[in-house]
Amino acid sequence: QALPHQNPRARGLAAGQMGQSKSRPFPSFRLPSCFRLRIGYEEVAEHKEESDCWVIIGDLVLDLSKYVAKHPGGKQSILNLAGGDATEIFDLVHHRSILKKHGLQEGTITLKGVVSG
């Protein structure tokens, strides 16, 4: 017998939809909640320097420290949002798939966890 968090039907998901969500553009990053590191806004706010740069996009906490200097729009556009929620501005300019394609797969962006509270 699967535990509730392991059973998609117990979570209200149809078979085959585990880890997928229409409201989340990062279906491949979706982990069961028991495996996600939850990071508070206060902790994210401590990482706002070029060498230690975290942002929130959606519900993900991302470390952009290795990517800042490589950003085609210039590092200042990232540093202006460092340590905070960049979702609204990011979504105006980019499609979220770019994070995976140009950062997470290359190793220049690191998924730190999900934002809590």
C-alpha cells in the first residue's frame, strides 16, 4: 500500500500525471513535497550579491551566481532582483523553459529548493 504522498490518486491526480501540472511550467522539476527543501523569503534575501545570487521564480528558489555574468541582458538586470521574487519581471521577458535550457542543464543555474511561507 502506497503512502498518500506516493499515490497520485490519493492526491487527486489521474494516473500518469504524477509530477505534472498545467499551472507549473517546470513539470520536470516537480518533486514530491517530502523531498523538497523549503526555503523562506528571509533566507533568499540574504543572497543578493553577484557571487551569491538567489532569486525566486514561481515557487522555485534558484541560485544564479554562476549565470549572472553570462546573462545576455547584462548582470545588472539580475542583480536588481537578487534576493527576492523575480517571477513577474522574468515572465514578462522570458519563457520559463529558458531556465532549464540555458542554465539548469549547463550547470550555471542551481535549483536550491522551493519557497515557503
